Amino acid sequence: MNLELFGRLTLGLTLGLVQFVVMGLAAWRYVRHMRERVDPIVLRLRAQQREREQQQARVPSGRRFGAW
């Protein structure tokens, strides 16, 4: 870890800096994956749920009890 690479830049310091780059790339890929694949599914499910709730509100179905 104390091996000098360039001037005062050591192997340990280089590995520590590379760790920040790797974590930044991992976070970027995660956000990209969520936006492209998961968010559209969630939006579709929320729209379906809203539609079901609106249909249930229009059609009275027997007794309805409120919350306590």
C-alpha cells in the first residue's frame, strides 16, 4: 500500500480514489436501471390501482363501514 506510483501518490491512495469512482458508477447504473425498467412498471401499477378505486367508488357494493 505504501508503494509510490507517481511522486507522492501511493498505491493505497490510488485504490481509495478508485473506490469512489466505482461507487459512483454503481449508483449511476442503479438509477438508470430503476428509471428504465422499474419506474414504468410502478407507474402502470399505480394507474391500475387508481382506476380500480374509481370503479369501486362508482359502484355501490352493499354496506360500507367506515374506519373506527
